[in-house]
Amino acid sequence: MADVIENGRDRDSDAADLAEVGIYATARRGFEHGLVVLSMGLAYWLVRSDEGFRLLVERPVAGRVREELDCFDRESVGWPPRPLVERAPKRGHPMLTPLLWALAELAAFNLQDSAPAFSEGRFDLDSRALFDGGEWWRPATALFLHADAGHLTANLIFGFIVFTAVVSTFGAGRAWLLVAVASISGNIAVAAANYPGPYRSLGASTAIFAGFGLLTGRAIRVVRRAHPPRRWYPILVPLLSGTALLAFLGAGGGNTDVAAHGCGFAAGLFLGLAAPGRLPETPDSGYTP
């Protein structure tokens, strides 16, 4: 005689009128499927045997129960999502390198202020000089020039905040490499979009919005990993949040270069999605689908 658990109560029973609808390695898994049976208004028996824990129901309803259990298993793939444990890089002092960046921007502005014709004429972003003259340094050097002190101040404030977040997320070395690649790529892209017409631009805002894009892309990767493959809609939260920030901060003012902001953000978003590296781990929550 097997030990039988009926809906959580021990009893001895003859299982001749019962049909097996599942067999499980652990009692916990058997109880989970037993709850499905209870939700149908039916009784179940969980029998311990040499093969495992057998889930039994009355024979006339066995077919209907199997269909319901199959449906439950399909709907439960990847659920519940496992909790994320962020394994961030060693941060050290995440504000140190953004502070050094700010000092470099101040030094470049001081040089620009003392010799504007030299600095802006040779180091700003100029689409014709870039593609016709082969002056490939311009997409990088333009990131350290500013139209006036107000432009510089705004970029220093927002840049320090954004770059501190990027360094905290990616680690200093990878963060600045990604920011450099994304911002230079964004400048090249906006210059190419305006070529062969005249286009001139300067400012660190392309790099700042590249940082926004990196953070958005990273957030999408983390959210995508935390949810089953078929559930794509959670990625809309970080994507729409990043896009809203771009629209709110990057599309205002008469002298705002919206195209440069958009290109920097797009380049950062792509790199944030594609950049290799360890994502947050999802430790075993005890649930086995």
C-alpha cells in the first residue's frame, strides 16, 4: 500500500479508481500541479513511489486535467522571473574620471577663448573639411569646444551626472571607450547626413546624449534578460524613458543641434545593446519551469 496525500492530508487509499496525470521528482512540483487541479474544483492525490511523486485524479476527469496541466506548463515557461543580482564593476571613485573630463573641457574652453579663430577654425565639426579635406580629428575635437560659457556650464552639469552613471554601470575603462566611440560615431553620422552641404557644429552634448543612449541600451539588455523570450513588451519601459529624456533635454533652444543629439543617442543605444560584458546574474529562485 502506498502512502497517499489527498489535498495535503495523509490517508491510506486504494488507487484503483485513480489515473496518473503526472510524475514529479519533488513533492513541491507535485503540489504546484495539484493546485491547478484544485482550481478546477477537483480532488487530487499525491503518491510517493519509487519513480517519484505521482499525481493522481479520478479516472473520469483525467483527460481534462491533463489538458489543463499542459496549458499551465506552457503559460509558466520562464515564470516567475528570477530576481536580478547586479554584479557591477569595481567602482572605486566613479566621480573621478567625470571630474577629469570636466577639467579637460574647461581647459579646452580657456584655449578656445584665447585663440577662437585657431581652435574653432581647425577643431570644430565641419562636414566639408571632414570628408573633402580628410580632417578626421574634427569629430573628436569638436566635443571639447563650446559656443559660450552658458553652453559649457550646461554641458558640464549634465555631463558630470550622466558620465558618473555610465562609469558606475560599465566601469571607467569600458565606459569612456564606449562614450568615445558612440560620440565620435554620432558626429560622423550627422556630418555625413548634411554632406555635401555646409554643416558646422561644436559641443560636448553629442557625447552626453551618447551616454544617455548607453544607459538606455544597457537597461534594455537587463530587462530583456530578466523576462522570458516571448515577453518583449517590458523593454518598452527603458526605451520610452530614454527617448523621453532625449526629447525633453535634447530638442529645446534655438541653437540646439537636435540631429547631433539624436545621432549620439542612437549610437550609444546601439553600443549599450551590443557591448559585451557580464550582465546581472539571475540566481536560482528555487523555481524550475
